[in-house]
Amino acid sequence: MGIVTENLKNVEEKIQAACDRAGRDRSEVTLIAVSKTKPVDMLMEAYNDGIRIFGENKVQELTGKIDAMPQDVEWHMIGHLQRNKVKYIAGKVALIHSVDSFRLAEEINIQAKKHGVIIPILVEVNVADEESKFGVELADACQLVKECASLDGITVKGLMTIAPFVENPEDNRDVFKALKDKSVDIAAKKYDNVSMDVLSMGMTNDYEVAIEEGATMVRVGTGIFGARNYNI
């Protein structure tokens, strides 16, 4: 059994256990294999184990891997996205997790129309208000969702956050709870072109707590592929 296969088995068991603790069905949680900096042969090992959803942080790496991987893979853009790079991924990704400004949303809208598609997005929220992180403040999330909803080339599917890196995953429970509460508040407003079906939160370090607090997508990289290699 390869290391990726072994890791995936372990991650799957932890996801199932977190779902059980929260009284949730396993089908409510989507595992995104975060494959940034990883070679295609490692992605193929995950693919052969049944993984079909991969997340990438950088546009150039994402587009290269799209060409190298089987056609039935679903790609998610989870990293910070610059406006001048949107054109390279429009029509190629299933979901953009990292919309943190209306200007970015406008550019996605322009490129969606050029490609004749509607692009699903998540609004990125910097719940913990960390200076090193992108995303709107929690208080501004509703306003950005409302603004994005006015653009007919995109559709707002929910919210995303990158929680602080902590030693103890419990320390992020309040972050995940706050994002869940915000998504419930926004859903109650019943904006056109907005569904709050997706809560993208939780990474290798804390995805179990995120699932307990309502995550519908968890982004796991190191837990599947091992430590990152930044030397490529």
C-alpha cells in the first residue's frame, strides 16, 4: 500500500468519526485533496484511490495539472487569486473558494461571460482577522455576498475561511462556529443567486473540529500527500 493510499484511509476514518460525533451523514462532507507542490504521480495515486476533487493554490500549477490529469477530475481554486490570472481558469474550475473583494468578483464575471459559463464562487472570510491572511472581515461578509450576487456570470455557493494555524485544533472551534453562524444569517436573507450550501473550512490540522461545526468541504493536503515540497 502506497503512502498516499494509507494516508487517505486514515483521513477517511477521521472524517467518518467526526461525522458520527456530530450526528452528520458522511455524504454531507466533501474531501478536497490539496495537491499544491505535489507531482502528478502522487495525484494519480490519490485518483486511483477514488479521489476526484483536487484543490490548487496557484493558477500556473493548476492549469498544468489540468492538462496532465484525467478529464473527470474536478478542480477547485483555493488560493489567493489575482485578477489578471482569472482568464486562465475560467471555465476550467468547478469552484473558486477565495473571492475576497468585489473587484475580483467583477473580473470573474467578465471572464465567465467571455467563456459562456457561470462560475460558482465562495466568499473568503478572515474570521480570526489575521493580518497575514486574505478575506473580508466577518462583519463585511454579508455585504460582499450581496454585491457578488448582483453579477449574473457568477453564483455564490457559500463561505470559506482559513483558520489560524494552532497546536490544538480546539482553539479554532470558535472560528468555525462563527463562520457557520454567518452562513445561517446570510441564508436567512434569501438573496437571489445565493445559496449557503457550502462551508469550506478545516485543513489537515483541524478538519475534524471543522466537520463537527458544520464544514461541508475540508481541504486536506499534508494529511494526504505528506509535508509540502517548496523546492520545485
